[in-house]
Amino acid sequence: MVLYQLLTLQLPFYSDDAYALALKHCVEVPPPPSRFGAVSPQLEEITLKALSKSRDARYQSAREMRQSLQRVLGADGALSGESAKQRRW
């Protein structure tokens, strides 16, 4: 959710009614981040995988998601070990 919001400045789901909002979280697929602006296809793929409804389709650990982010963002120096301190997140 946080990555989606960082990329889009939007919530993936919205409703004034709490029940309807919970139902959207369980049933609806969030709109792709690129719908709201320029988002790299790789970051969009990571974001949508993290928000997948299927447990097996999602990242199985934070480490696995971090590795995907590092592959995508590491090329320009972001999140790489050489340009930043190693982080545990």
C-alpha cells in the first residue's frame, strides 16, 4: 500500500463506507499505478505483485520484495550497497 501511495499519491481503493472499502480490498484489483502518471513498468509490476489477492502470487517475504526493488532501482545507484549504507527493511 505504501509503495502504491508513493508512486501514485492515491489510495488504491476508496469508499465513504467502511464495509464497502473492506469489500473492495478483498475483491477488486487496484488500478495500475501508471493510470495516475508516469511509473516505470518494473516498479508497477513490483507494486501490483505486492498487492495481489492471491497469497501465492505475492512476495513471500520482505527480503524478496527488497531484492526486486534493488534490481530495479540499483541500476541508478538507489538502494545499492556502494552508494548507501546497508539497510534492514
